[in-house]
Amino acid sequence: MTSLRIGLTQWHATRDVEHNLGVACRLVDECAADGADLVLLPENGLMLGTNTEMRAAAMRLDGPELARLGAAAAAARVPVVLGGAKLIGDDGIVRNTAVVFGPDGTVVGGYDKIHLFDANVGGQSFEASGVERAGDQPVLLRVGGVTVGLTICYDVRFPELFRALAAAGAEVLLVPAAFTAVTGAAHWETLLRARAIENAAYVVASATVAGSPDDAFPTYGHALAVGPWGEVLADLGTAPLACRVIGLDLATVVRTRAKLPVLRGVRPGAYARQPVTISANQGGES
């Protein structure tokens, strides 16, 4: 496959799982009708509340919510990535998981978010590690002949994960998110473009967006697709419901990596060494 058509999605996610599921299924159908090879749904798109509320509403992998979304993927005959949902396992542990559905609607795998959002922004505390457990395994997805790296939201602040995925062959990096409005306005586009540039890869980031004063926290929207040279290919702005299918030319990744072979220049052995410290005061007063 020399190209990949990804359905970029965005909506105002609420605490109403049934409503959110209806929106997700509708956008899967719309993207598939427009020729998508893969549809990316945002993190927390099926339920956006406080950490405590989302933990209480945690879904099961074999539960009715994911079954309904799988049925939508099967009806549309397109792979779907649910960009992140609180899932509770048989062990009682909650994880934030990006669930991957095949075009027949079956769950083919998933990625557990490695970096949990423990932060204090906009006067609000987010302590995700208090309600869910971090993953510890990077994950690649094969769609046709294209290698896609899976990440979730806050992962975007950890470039070493993206570099590991690119070094393992990822040509496209997914960043489904529920980014806060405060950090989004300051950092969202810059971070996504940086991850694309430093890995000479496409970055595709679906998003939730603020829509009500009753939201647990306002999210930024601006679902983006970024090219390997760092150019913004699509921006869904602050639309409360939107999707767009973006065609990614994989030959562009090859050409960009030939111009700037950053992946060949990585020297992990050198970075692993303890830095030495020198003093600018040597030979003078300290």
C-alpha cells in the first residue's frame, strides 16, 4: 500500500455513553463512505467525565459498548481505533486502552497508555495514576502494508516513545486525545508537529472538544493531521462534530527520511552514558 486514507474525527464527548456511542458509530460510517482505510476515534470519546466518574463507568472488552462499536466497524467494513477508553479487566484493574477493531468488527488488539496524566493545569488536578494503571508495551499496527504507531494523548510529551515506534518502522503515528483546553492552546499543535518532524512521519490526532459548562473539564479540539515535514494537513478547529478523511502518501515518508536520515543517526549508546559536568569558572574565582 503506497497510501493510507485515515478518518480524522472530533466531537463533544459527554458523560452519556449511549449518546457518545451513537456519535462514534455515525462518524465511522461517514468516514468509511468517504473511502477511509482506517478510522481514528478520540481518547475518552465514549465517556468524558472526572477520573472517578470514568473509572466507575469503566467498560469491559467483551461488554455491550465495544460490541456495538465493533458492529459499526463490521457494517462499514473498515478498521477502527477507539483512541482510548477506561477498560476494567478480570483482575479488577483499570487501564486506558486504545482498542483496535478489524474490518469484521472483532477486537484484534490494543495499546495501554504508558504515560498517565498526572498534572495540575487550569486550577484543576488530574491524577490519572490514582484510578488506572500505566501500560509498559509500545504497540505497532499493520494496516495493509503500512506500519502505524499507537499512542494516546499525554504520550505526545514523551518523544522517546515516538522515536521507538518510528525506529521500529512506524510511518504514521496516531495520537487520539482529550487534551485540556489550557494545555491545548499552549502546546497541542507544537507538540504534534515536533513529533512529526523529528521522526519524518505522519501524525494523526483525533480529539474531543469542549461544548458545555457541565463538562468535567474543557477539551481543546483541533483534531490535526500533520505531514512528515511538519506541515498541518487538516485542522478540525472547534467544531462540536466533525470528520475528514485524509489521504497520506507514504512515498513522502520515504523521501523525507532520505533527505533527513534522522533515524539512521540515532546513537542510543551515547545517550545512555551519564553526562559529564564542566565548569565555566575553571581558572577563575568560583
